[in-house]
Amino acid sequence: MKLTSALRAIALMSVLAFAGGGAVTAVAATPGGGIAAASAGQGPARSTVPGGALQAAVGSAPSAITPTGTSGTPGIGGGPTANIAGSSGTMKDFLVSVLGDVDAYWTGVWTDDGRPAPFVTYAFPAAGEVVPSLCAPGFSDDMSAYYCLYDDKITVSQSLAQKIWDGTLYANTDGTRTHTTGDFSVAYVVAHEYAHELQNELGIFTSAGSIYPVYKIELHADCWAGVWAKSAEDEGILDAGDIMEAGQTTLDLGDYAFDNPQHHGTPEQRNEAFLAGYDGGSEGSCDGWLNDTY
């Protein structure tokens, strides 16, 4: 990628799917299950990794897209950052650059339609860095990738971003890899989390309540990530193979935990949703992922 510089409790407004069949407590401000990577199959070495399933709940939007963190408060403002293999920048630089492009695209879509520009804050903590959150359990960890509705903040840990970039994070045991992962895998994650902020702007969480199960909200976010990916391609900022990188990551992060309320969609559904947005190229081309029966 050529970038330079009444919802009772919808848990896990995250790109990461729940990998097991264990129960997730769907109670506001309580931690859910966990994020686990499968340890079997082909491809890069996989390891079981802990991570808090963060609770999402409704919050108000701040007045600008700005980094979080102030003096004396953990945030993105200080600490070490992970170097990106083959890049002169850092993972933090890359994440900020991607978020800027995602925000610019959707701001144009929103304002062209007569809506106020979207507003969101963000944090991209380095390894070992802890960022406060108004979603349970109240702080980030090295396996964080989520949007919190309470504080309207996107958090993606640099450690997790590196795992996604390297293709070592899985939410299923399929073990099938047809393409490599890479920088656009991480870009997809950022675009997915931003899509949750847009859903919040539209009142999908508060007005729809229990109408939309988590998997529909997640697949809709995957589709909107694909819409942005198409815009990035049209800008000429993608490298050959970037779309396939993101597509592979959707397959890696799908799950089969159908009985779990935090089920995010199967690998095939997540891939199909992302590509539907990419092929459709517009906000409305993703409506079916919320409203259709499947």
C-alpha cells in the first residue's frame, strides 16, 4: 500500500472473531470471553493468544478526529513503536496514515450526502502500552483492535497489527492460505473499525437495538471496509495484491462459533462481505448485510 505519512450490550465491536465456543457475558461494562488464535493447520506458526473481549456501548462523539492520550495518561503520544519490516516508517505511522485516508474518504461521502462529518478519536498503543477505555475491561492490551461506543474511540495495538500483517493471527482452524497477508491486511482492520464508528453515527446500535445480531453488524462493517478499499484503489495508492491480502485476512478472522452471541461471521461470509463492498463501491451496496436474511 502506498500510503505515506437499545443496544443492551453488543460486545466486541472488533475485527476479531471469537474463536471458541465458550460463553460471552453480554452485560454492559463487563468483560466478555477472549480472543484466541488457533494452533493447528498450515501457514505461519500459530499460538494461543490472550486478549480482552471488549464491551461496546453507546457514547457521544467528540468534536474532531484526534489522537487520545495526555500528559501522564497512557496513549499514543509516547513510548516505543514497532518497526515495519521493509518500511522506513513505523507501525504507528502506517496506522495513522491509513486512518487519515479512511477518514478523508468517508468524510467526503458523509458531507456529500448532507450529513455532518464523522468524528472519532484513536489510539495505537505500542507493545506493552496500556490505553484507558470506557469499554470493559477499561483498558487496552497487546491484542486490542476495537471501536468503543462509550468514548467513540478506535484502538488498535501495534503488536496485534504486526501479527495481522505477518499473518500469524487466526480465529479458526481451517489452515487454508491462498494468498499472503501484508500491509493492506492491517489497513482492512482499521477500515473495519472505522465502519463501526459510522454505524454509530447513523444510530444503528441505538435505534436498531436487538434487530441486528452482532454478526450482521460485523459483516456490514467488513463490507464498508471493502467500499473504502475500492476508493483507495481508485486513488492509485494500492500495490498489486493488496486486495488479496485483505481478503486473506477476512478468511483468517472468520469463525464458526454460531451459538456464541459474538459470532462475527464465517470466513466465507467475511470474505464475501468485504468483496461485495469492493465490487459495489458505495455505501448503499452494503445494505443487504444488515437487512437481508442469510
